[in-house]
Amino acid sequence: MGIPMQLKSQNANSSTIKLLGIEHSNTNVSIHWQGGFPPYRVRVSEGLDSAWTEYPNIVQATNFNLPTELGSRFFQVRTEFAPIRLTRIQKHGELVYLNWTGGVPPYRVQSLRLPDADWQDLPHSQIEKYYASFVADDHSLYRVRSESDTNAPSTPKALSALTVQCTKAVLSWEPAEDESTGSGVFVYNVYRDGVIVKQVEAPTLFIFETDLAANSTFDYRVSAVDRAGNESARSSVLTVTTPTCPGGETNANGSDSSLVLKWDRSEEPTIAGYIVHWGFEPGVYPWQSDVMRSTTATIDGLESSVPYFFAVTAYNLGGTESEPSNKVTHIPP
């Protein structure tokens, strides 16, 4: 017999989401609903005032499947985006300005000249939620619509392993691009051995994998998904092999919280010193250390089991700083 469960709906627009049914077996649960508009999000709670946890998957259909071993009791479905609502229509001279909230880009602004019956597209589709145009007529009406976006983003490139430990790995890739009239890259799907293991919201371009099996091989690929739910082709395969943990353990433990960095001296004769930058995301470095002309640096106080990203810049006597070096990644044990 399957586990008992309920589903609650959340009305995120004028069309209420209604549960149609729950089908469950020994291994799988399938929930079905109607109403709202895609994309949808599904959340789960075990009841008794437990917090809601949102699944990372963006759902385009009106059904969702999940394994029964999670032991969950309550599910909630919501739409990912609110309906479009105009917040300002203001005429200034020969121009009219519009602002709105909600919807999914790209947007198309339309006008209706009374007493005509046909809406006319105004020039250019929009990614941003504002628009300015010449006044069509003093008695015109205006509306904003989401345009259909059926084109997927480009395939993410340069999937690589920044660091691999016995049970952990940090992977990164270059950003995908969406055409100028597209809805924009929203998330990246990360696949391990053909199964999606994580969705990473753009513009983040890396994942931190934990609890991997030591001395094992995994194949990774990544794809890009736009706001309309179009998914790109998957990237080339990246094969990652985890080493054996020290002492043959399946999980490495340690208390070392320091890291020694070394780099080659710049060939520029005017270099006056170097600055080490680091943080929790590549390219986002809240911490810096000026090591002057030294080409080594010891970074203390690193938190265990957290990935850190490092880069070095050089500066000259005038204080001008170079572009960052290649980034390196370290996960303190």
C-alpha cells in the first residue's frame, strides 16, 4: 500500500491551480493538476509545521513524478511567474512610458486606437519591464504580452573540473547565450551519468558536488534552460574520477584550515606587487591580501568542506591593477 499524502495548491494568478489526482506505487508518486500557467514549481513538506522545501526542477507539464522513499506527505504547486500587470502609463510630450510587473520575457507592447478593434504591435520586443514609444493617439489603449519563445539557448561550453577530491568536486562552465529576443538563460541543468542532479540558477556557473563515492568515475554534462522552459543541447561529456581517500576511508576528515598559494613572477618590469583575491564564487572575491612583491601567500582561517576560489592580480607603481590570473579552487578538509 502506498503512503498517504495530500497536495495543497497555491493560486499565483487568476487561474486557480486545482489537484486532479495522486497516483502512487511502491517506488513512485505522480501528482496531476490543472490551472495556472507554466512553468510550475513543486514544494514538499512532511506536515506538522515542517518547513516547505522546493524541488529544483522547473515543470512545464501539469504533472510531476518523484520517488516514494522520500516519505513526504504534503505537496504544493505554484506558477513560477506572476501575470503581467501594468504599473504605469505616462505620457510626456510625444512619448508614452509604460512599466509592468510579472510575465516572462520577451515582451511585446501593443496599442489600440479607439474606435478600432485590432491591437497593433509597437516596434521592438522587450526583455526589460519598461517601454517608451511615440504616442500612437491620445485615445489609445496599451497592453503588454509575453511573446512565444521556442528557441533554446546555446549549449554551455568548457565544462571542466576545477578540483576533485575523494568525495567532492567543483565543476564550472562558460555561460550559454540566448538570442536578443529570447527570454534569457534562467537555469543550468547538471547531469551526472545521464541523470539530472542539480539545477543552478543563472548567472552562477559552477556546482559543488559532495558525497561522491571515492575511487569512482562519473560522466557530467550541462545544459541551459531559458525562462520559457526551452532546454539547450547538453555539453560535451566531462569524465571525473575521484581518488581514493587518505587511509582508505570513504570520507576524508581533517582540521587544516590554511592554504599556501604560489605563482610565477610577472615579466612586466614595472610590477610593484601582487594582490591575492578569494571568495565563495569564481570572480566574486570579497577578500583580498596585498603580499607586495612576494610570489607566495598563506591564507588562514578557511572553513572546512567549503569551496574557495582564488585569483592573483599584479599592480604597478601607479596603482594600476592587472586582470585576474586563472582561478584555482580549494576545498579545506
